[in-house]
Amino acid sequence: MPKSPVLQFFIAFISGMIVPLFVAYIFIKANCYGDTDIMNLLAMMQKIYLVSNLIFIAILPNLIAVFLLNHFDQWNYLRGVFVSIMVYIAMAFLL
């Protein structure tokens, strides 16, 4: 594990930004059938205001990570994941 608090923060922030994208991709692939492209599907979801709901579902693993990091007193990692959650919540409200 890196000792630098800044490096720990950035590692957690980057992973906190990537994990929801991966979860959203898996969620879309598991629930959508046919030949629809993912970009077209997201465009249709944005028209009926489902993208924000997808974002909230996708950040669930980050919320679990916040709980575990808090339990193990990994404060610098916790801050990075928490900031990435705030970015996704802001995006959900803006979309």
C-alpha cells in the first residue's frame, strides 16, 4: 500500500470513478436485449430520465466501499471514494 496520503486519495478517486462505469455497463448488458447500441440506449434513457436512476444503481459498490473503508480506518482512501460518489451524484442531478 502506498504511504503518501495524496497518492492514496487519487488511487481511491480513480477507482471510485471506474467501478460505477463498469457496474453500469454490466447492468445495461444484463437487462437489454437485441441489437441496440449502448450509446443509442443511453440516449433513449436520457429522454425518459432513466440515466440518473442508472447512476444511482451504479454507485452502490462505492457506497459499500465507503462502509468497509470506514470500518478499517482507511481515511485517505475513504475520502477519495467519497469524492467520486459526490461527482456521480452531481452528474445524476444535472442529467
